[in-house]
Amino acid sequence: MVRQGFFGGVRRRLRDAVVPPPPAQPAPPEENEIAEETRQALRVLDLATDVSDLLLSSGASANDVTTTALRITRAYGLRGVNCDVTYTSITLSWQPRNREPMSTLRVVRARTTDFTRVQRVMELVEQIEAGELTAAEANGQFRRLNHAPHPYRRWVVVVSNGGVSIGLGLLWGAQPIVMLVTFLATCLIDIALQFLARRRVPAFFQQVVGAAVATSATLLLQWAQAMGLPGLRETQPTLTVTAGIVLLLAGMSVVGAAQDSLDSFYVTASARAFEVVVLTLGIVTGLLVMLRLGTWLGVSVLLTPAAPQLVAGPVQLVIGSLIISASFAVACHASLRAVWVASLLGVATLLAYLAAGGLGFGEIGSCAVAAVLSAVIARTLAPRLGVPALALITAAIVPLMPGSMVYRGVLLLTSNQAAVDTVTGMVTLMTAAGVGLALAAGSSLGTYLTRPMTRQFWRGGKRRFRRHGKIAR
């Protein structure tokens, strides 16, 4: 038996070496069609997942991400697609009839906010809905724009972040020397944050370092003022740390968290809200550490009787708000058109805040009114001007960020002079949290008020897209 098995194997190998194998039978046409449709469906799901990843990492709400993903899949004929968006992952699944389901999963990682890239992606989605691109062409075009360089160089972004402090100094009437030190400190904060981000340092410690840099600059000014250096006797060193905190607060997803909660995306809203709390605690930690270090070194921190107030000059108010909103928009890589619109919207938002305050709305109420107005204007103008509404809203509310309240509240908590100061500090921090929530809720409310108008606009004129009968052409 062993010998027969051995010679039988030799005969088979010799036969296979001489006689060619029979030709493979072609697959039935139905199987080829199913395989092609499966490849096209996976290509569409992959494209929708890539677009959703970019939008969610740029700060878009979960509802906007879900809507955009479903717009892409419907445009290519995929019906009944389920989209599940959390703060760290995106899942798309499709169940065809009498076949196995298909799904894609993408883990969302932090990246640099680039509103120009977001704008180009939304234009790509419009082309897809208009039937101008196949799934393969759209995938290729998305990869090209996703790997395209940022519109501004790195030093431009650093200077733009410093420009936010210049605008805040104009609003508060700071002296030139304080504005110069604040500009250098905010530029250093941005450089430090980018350095830590490239080394994958957690965001909490990035906020600690950023707040520590701003507080160190303030302590340096306090020390120079105490030494009697000329030109520093009438300065307000606290404006330096306030501007640094405003820059750190502006990068938080407060608006997205409020909009997700109103849209019933509670998991994503909870994650974003918890992230805001953690990042704010990082700012408070950096402030506390440096204030304690300054006390140990003998540098006294002076607490002004009141928080810095906006100057009364209308020219400074307009110029300051223009510089703040425009600088922040450039730092987020917005297009030049978006920068101009955001700067004008920043002026309108600040004027609305002052008008509401004059009518007796209070600090929190005035911020809410200004945020509603900015969101309504941004959502109305964005589709007509071809700019992302998120860029306009975010840049417009930066001048209203409660940086001075956060610093003053922490300073009162660490004064150790009286129990009244501790209570006042807690109330001040709670007021700062209320201002942040008012800005977020007002922006979300303005978005809700303008959704019917924007939908009617898209349906009526600008986008007349064609529906596909198949998955892709």
C-alpha cells in the first residue's frame, strides 16, 4: 500500500506537469454583478467614513456628520444605511437584501483644524449629490484634498494666535508693553502646544503647560512692576494671563457639545462635555501651580478690584473684535473669504453683546443673545458664500470667552485672605461656566432657527442634484 501510494503520487505529478489543467469555468453573470456591486458599496461606505472622520475631528456636530454621511450614501444609491457616531469612532453599516451586511469602522483621532479643508470637502459632497463624480473619482479627489498642505504656513498660524491677544488688549485698553508681552506669551503657548501634540502628550497636560506659560508671563510683569521699572507702574499684568486663557478656551468643543445634546446624541455630547471639563481643569491646574510657585519665590500677585472691562471707544471695539475674529479664523486655516466674513461677524456679535447688556440681560444673557445672532447670521450666509458655518460661529464668539472670569475665580480661591474670597471665587468660576454654556446654547439655538431656511435654500436654487438609480455610474 505504501508502494502504491508512492507511485500513484508520482504519476499524478508527472501528469500535471505534462497535461495542462482544465480551463476555469467563468462565474455566472449574477455573481459577477453581485461582486461588482459589493466593491462599489464598500467604496461608497469608505468615502462616507473618510468624510465623516474629517468633519468630526474638525469640531462638527454629530448630527451634521451623520447627515453628510447619509447624503453621500443616498447619492450613490445605498438605501437604509445606518450611521453611528460617537466622539471617538464612526460606524457605517448597510444591509442589502438576501446578502451579508457590510460595515466600516473608523477611530477618530485628533488633528489640526483646517476649515479650508472642511469647505472643500463640503463642495465635494455637493458635486457627489449633483451626480458629477463616480465613487472612484470621489475617493481619489478626497484623498488629494485630504493630503493637500494647509493654506497658511506654520509661522502665520503662530502670529495669528498672537493676534488674538492684540485684539483683546485693544478691547481692554491695555498698554503697549503689556500687549507686546501678551503677544509673545500667546505665540509661545501655541508653539508649546504644537510641540507637545507632536509628541502625543495628553491634552490635559497641554492645557497645564499653556496656562503655566501665560501665568509665568504675568508673574514676570508683576515682578518687573514691583521692581519699579519705568513704564510699568500703571499696567495691568493680569491681561496677559487672561488672553492666554481665552486662547486655550477657544479650542474647546463647547458649541459642539451643546448642539449634540440638543440633537439627542447624548453619548457624543457627554464625551465632549467631559473633555471640556478635563481641559478646563488643566487650565486651573496650570494657574494654581504657577501662582503657588510665584508666592514661594516672593512674587506677589495683585488682585484688581474688578475684572477688566471693555473700553468705551467705538473705534477700539470695532478694530479689536475684527482682529480677534480674523486672527482666530486664520489660525484655524479658514479661507480668505471666511476670514473677512468671520471678522465682520465678530464685530456684530460684540455689538449685540453690548446692546443686550445695556438692556439689562446680564452677563450670561447677553452672551446668549450674541451667540444666537452670530449663529443665525452664519448659518444664513454660509451656504450663499460657500464658507463653513462652523468657522464663522467659532471665530465670532471668541471675544466673549470668559478668560478673565476663570483667572479671577482661581485667584480668589488661592488668596487665603477670607472665606468671602473663596465663596466669591467659586461664584466667579460658576459664572464663567454659565457664560460658556450660554455661548454654546445660543449657537445651537441659532442653528435650529435657521435650519428650515437653509434647507429651503438648498432645495430651491443652488443645488439641484440628481438621484442615482444604481450605486455608482
